[in-house]
Amino acid sequence: MKECIMEKVYNDSKGFLPVRESSADICCFSIIVPVYQVEDCLERCVDSLLGQTTPEYEVLLVDDGSRDRSGEICEEYARKDFRVRVFHKKNGGLSSARNYGIDHAKGKYVLFVDSDDYVDLTLCRELKAAAAKHPRADVFVYGGLEERDGSAACRIRREEPEQRKIWTAHDYMLYAYQSRSLNVQAWLYAYRREFLDRNRLRFKEGILHEDVEFTPRALLKARQIVEVPGNFYHYVIRENSISTSRNMEKNIRDLFRTLQNQCQLAEQQERELQKWMKNGILDSYLNMLQEAKMYRPEYRSMIRKSFLWGKAATLWNHGRVLLCTVSVRGYCFVNSCYKALQQRRKR
């Protein structure tokens, strides 16, 4: 919706620059940023958003009960820039903060940025161009880089398209599962807000692995999905972040329940997609067994070997299931050796 706005531009050295009128769709994008205990890196994140090379967006900073200066920093940005909207709420977790942002968003499209990450300044410009070219798309997917202190950035997306690709939900999911290239991270997608509301798509609250639960469920409902070339998102790994916390028992229980629900979702798909979805679910469960080292005594009772059966679609996964059925510890050892060998070959 076009409207005449009074645009304020802030410059650190000069304060507010002269106000000017412009005609723009200021709510083309709603960028939702859950904020919790990130006073040391929040400014990097917000600065990358306010530096976007197209002005047609709003930034929703959802302070999820921070006890440090994060809430104050949010308010400082709101005073400086009219595109920033700040919300303070009782702590409810990442899903709760994202859902709160969706409920208050005004933009035609919604995207998510974690407060300890940042984005390229051209992200909104590229998404705007893609949306103009593909107005029927419900979802846009783009790439990102994983960054860790002391190591070079690596691509998150396994396959980088040379140009935009347009998919139906069925074809995109089938290809992604067959090629093992499905990225579930919510911050690699921009969603049409009307699409989210029409399908009542919200993040499940109170669980870990919320992106694993949300993304496949959302993508399967899309009329059209557009892949945008380029790596615009910078995922910064911090040892004290939510994603690297060590609440392992809850991690295991929440992920297993999510995978069980995804099996039910897979049953609703046509036969070929169902087969490859279950193979992907099997991949996730096998990876969890290894990463959580579930052969350890404290987690052994949580292993469900029956969940492995009837899901493998490749000879490789049939072999993994057989080995894991015989010995979870043996599977984890062999699999870790194989991954180490693969890493050496890449160097």
C-alpha cells in the first residue's frame, strides 16, 4: 500500500538530518528480531538492517524479557529511526518472540533475523526485485554464511543457484529431500504475511528445534517458492547462544517429538515425496543419535530403534540403520570416522 511518509534519516555525527517527504511502500518487509541478552552484539545486527539499500521495510525488535541493556538499546534505535518498532514482553522463548512479531507485523513479507547475527545491506533490495518479478510467490529462500571466530566463513546452502528458480511446494520439497539440501533455518526464508495468516502458520512455543518443526510444515503449504541466488545472511556461532546451549535431554525429547509429527505430515503427501521425507526424517534421527552421543548411559533409555525401521530410501541409509540396530555406539564411531575422512578430502 503506497502512502506519503515523512522520512527521518539519522546520522551518528550530525544527528537527525532534514526530514523529507517520499512516496514509498514503507511496509514491504517486516524484519522480526527476537532480542534476549545480546547487548554485546545487538548493534551490529540492527545496523545491518537499518543500512539496507532500499527503504521499504520496518524492523520489529521484540525484547523477550532481557535483563541486560538489550531493551535500552532497542529503545535508543527507536528514537533514532522511525522504521524501528520496539516491543517488550515477558520471556517466552524464541518461538514466542517470533510469533509476537508476526502478529504485529505490517509488511507484505515477513523475514526473521536472530539478534546475534547480521545481514548484507542488499538483502531487502534483492528480495524486493524477486517479489516484483514473482508476485505469486508465497516464500523466498536465500543463502547465508556460517561464521565462527578464528575460522573462514562457509556457505550454509548446499547448492547455490546461478539464477532465480521457481518451484511448486511439492517439487521443491521433493528435490530438497532427495538431494539432502533442505535448509530449515527460519532466517533463510521470507514469507508472505497473508500466507502465514491464511494458513495459521506460527512457531510452536516451548520447544527447541523450532525451525525443524516449522519450516517443512510451512513450505508444504506454499503455492510457489522462489530461490534467490546469493548468500545474504551471516550466522554467527557464539558458545553462549541458545543454539549452542547444552540442555541435551530436552534437545533429544523435543526433536524426537518433532520428527514423530513430521512422519504424520509425510503420510499426507503423495507416495514419492512421502518416501523421501521419511528418508530425511531418518537422517535427522541418526544425526541426533550421534551428536547427542546417545549411547551414553544417561541417554540410552531414550533410544527408539523401532523409529529407524521402514524409512530408508537409499542403500547408504539402509546400511546406517542396520549398523545402528546392531550397536548405536558402533554406528556413532563409524559415522564420525567417515565424516572426518570427508572433511580431510575437502581440504
